[in-house]
Amino acid sequence: MDWMAWTWPTAIFFMVIASLLIVFTILAIKFPETPRVGVLRIETTRGDRLFITLLGSAFINLAWLGLVGADTQPWALAVCLAYAAAVFRWV
């Protein structure tokens, strides 16, 4: 990792994203689904909801850093997990 000047948290972040993509690909192959319409009134699949969750989580973390600071950043993870649960349930 030294050749890219990565830190372990950065590497773990990208490993988690890659793992999510692999898991969702396997789920799509094994359990195909039909798109559903949620509160946004658009058709979404699991992959769409994952993308919405990742994008929203990025904004939640950026807002948390700007408004609260980095000292309590792990609490932003709890907010992101609640947000992800809501997206996968209702969107």
C-alpha cells in the first residue's frame, strides 16, 4: 500500500465497497427481482437502492464533519446505517 500512499482505513473502505458490489451481483443472479416503486415514485432495484444509500451516506458523513467535527465521527456511521435501513425498506 505504500506505493499508493493509502492508509488502512482507506483500503478497508474500498474493500467494503468491492465486497458490497460482489454480494449484490451474486444476489441479482441467484434471486432476480422486479423493480418496485417506493416513496420516491421511481422504479428501483437493489442496486439502485445501494447507490442511493452510498451517495446519501457520503453526504451524511461530509455534513457530520462540517457541522459536528471528526471527534464523534463513529456516530455518523450509526446515522448512515439507519439511513440505509430506511432506503432499503421504503425507497
